Amino acid sequence: MKLLYLCPEYPPAPCGGVGVFYQTLATEAARRGLSVSVLSADPAGREPYHRKEAGVDVLRIPASGREIPDRLRFRREAGLAVERLRPDLVETYDWSGPVPGRIAAPLVVRMHGASTVRAGWFGRRPSRLLAWCERQTLRSADALAAVSDWIGRHTASTFPLGQAWTTLPNGVDADLFRPDSSVWTDQESPRRPEALYVGSVREDKGAPLLLDAFAVVARRRPDLHLRMTGALPPQGLAAPFLADRLAGLEPGVRRRIRFDGRQQRASLPSLYQQAAFCVFPSSGEAHPMACLEAMACGAPVIANAAGGMGETIAHERSGWLVQSRDPSVWAAAMERALASPEQCRLLGQAARRRVESCYRLDRMVDRNLQFYALVAAGRAVAA
């Protein structure tokens, strides 16, 4: 089977979980002997270039930063790539609506969380252009997939999809992201009194809520530190939602907050293994990769019950779910984790077992390739 992924964001260019997802899936499909190509955009590029990356043929076209010209060029190049490669199946995603309009190959559109859908969660008005592109991209699909039931339902309530979808959860490399031995034994854990957040440091990801909650806990737990690992906003720590909160903290509390910026994925397992617990406060995550990575490493997880994390974590069995936007409620959950190291260890064990049974990368790839075969044969059904 010949696959073509249309992904404007794709590593190593700056990207979020969507880009990491497609790089992982494309690489694994190529490793299994499929012919896999990717069309992506390069914000730093001046000329198109093509090269083999981990067995995947990647074509990157320059992006000027001007939305309409970049969209038109990507849509044109997508059509040319389909004409040239003649793939058996093409996939793109809903976010930003990269491919409005029909293409000359069976098209899968995967729902990761369209910007228009996310705008509705946070009470914002999406741009008309963005809403139109996302709607047309979804309408163009021969088959729809969703990374969680939750995002499928929310997308269907925003756009008239016109067809059912198949839920295909994300997967995680459970060999790269794995626990250290202390999770499975009674030996003293090397975990330090540190709350770890992994993800873009943004308002819609819950960064203000986490900072406010940490400020509450830090007054009572002078040993606790907060580590925030992920891309900072364009203004850096001068972004108003960060600057205002940091300025209001006592100097001793402020010194216990560390911003790492974006890190290589290979460096993340040790961070998950060493943290006392991981915190994911975002209320709008379709099926976050960082949460799966933490669980795979046996890290105790405190996560927002809203969104796809509610499908991934069983409350008080494989992590803690918080149903509140009140910082004091999140602070109480963090203090509970600090006071219960044995429960943390047991939750970490259960989280790892959950990943092993439901979210291993090889199983995710199996499910996706089976789905692709059905779509290419014109027999895809909702699962």
C-alpha cells in the first residue's frame, strides 16, 4: 500500500502533538514495508526540498507566514503530489483544514481537534476562513477517524459531518517511554518532589491554572518544585498571562518554578521517571500524547476530567481526574499526591498496565493499517 500524509506541521520543524503523531505513524508504517510519503511545510525554508527521513519520503515546501498564499500553495502541491505518487490512500487532519476540496484518491481526515471546535470550548469566535477550510476538509473525507470518542462527538456537534467515524486512539512507544525499576519494587523511589508539566505553555493548555494551583501548594510545601517543559509563547515569560502571575509570587516560590522550553523527545522519559507526579490541566485535549507518555513511564498523573483524558484514565485506579477549574481543587489534588507515595506507586503501575493493554504503539499501528485497508477497498465502517 502507498500512503501519503498531508501534514503542514511535521518534525523537526516546530510542531505540537499532531506533528509528532504523524511522524510516529509514518515511520512505523514505513518500517513495516509500506511506501510512505509526507507533504509538509517549512516555515524556515526558501525552496522546496525532498529527502528520506527514517524510511519516509518527506517533501517540504516553504511557508511564508502569509495565511492565504500558504494555504493556496499547500493545496496546489497536495494535488500535484497525489497526481505524481498515485497513492492508495491519503490522510490529513481537521485542525486548520489543510485540504479543502476533493482530491483524486481515497481521503481519510482524522479529528484531533479543529480550531473551530476548540474556539467553541473557550467561548471564542473562530475566523470565517479557518471555519470554512476545516468544514470543507471534513466534508471532503471518504472516511473519518477520531483520536477519541470525545473529540468525535464534539466535532460532530460543530460541523455537519454527514458520516460516522472510527475511533483510533493515539499510541505510545512503550519501549522508549518505560518506568524505572522502583515502580515495580519496594525500593526507595528516585522521584523528587517535583510536579512536571509537559506541553506548550499556553493559556488554552491550562498553564495559568497550574501556576495558580502551584502558588497555593508552594506556601505549604516548601520542598515542592514545578517544572514546565514545552514551547513558550512568542513573548516568552513576558506573555501577560505568565508575567502577571510570576510577578505576584513570593521570590522563594518563583525560584521553584523552572521553564525548560521545548525538549527533544529522547530526553522526556527521564523527566517523567523522576517527577513526583505529572499534571495536565488542559480542558480541551482530544487524546494528549504527553499524558500517554507519562503513564507509560509509570508516573502518577493528575489530569483534567474534560476531554480525551477522561477516556484514558480511570479515576483513582490509573490516575487522578479533576473536574474543576478552581486552583484550590487542583492544589488539593497535588497535595494528596505528595502525601501518598505508596498510592502514587500503585497508580503508576496501573497506568503502565493501561498503556500496555490499550495504547502500545504497535497495536495503534495495527489498527490504523487495518482501517486503511478497509478505506482503500471502500469498506470502512465506524468502530
